[in-house]
Amino acid sequence: MGTSFPFSICVPNDPVTFGGVLVVLALVAMFTSCVPARKATRIEPMVALRSE
């Protein structure tokens, strides 16, 4: 007996959708990693070490 869903599942197969999702995820990953890195470059190293 196979599993059946009570609703239709539509899985996009076109490369444009996959490409768009890939670009959006890459941009989000770059943004979320660049913001803390930019903050870290603005701090003096000795000030950061003294506060620990």
C-alpha cells in the first residue's frame, strides 16, 4: 500500500527556479557573514583583547 497525500504536491523542476533559489540563498549567506566580519575589522585588536 503506497502513501498518498490528501493534497497535491507540486515540486518545481525548472532550472530557473533552482537557479533563483540558489542565488537568493547565496546572497543571504554572504550578507549574514559579511556584517559581523565588517564589525570585527573596525575594532582595535588591543581593545578587544583587554575587554576579555
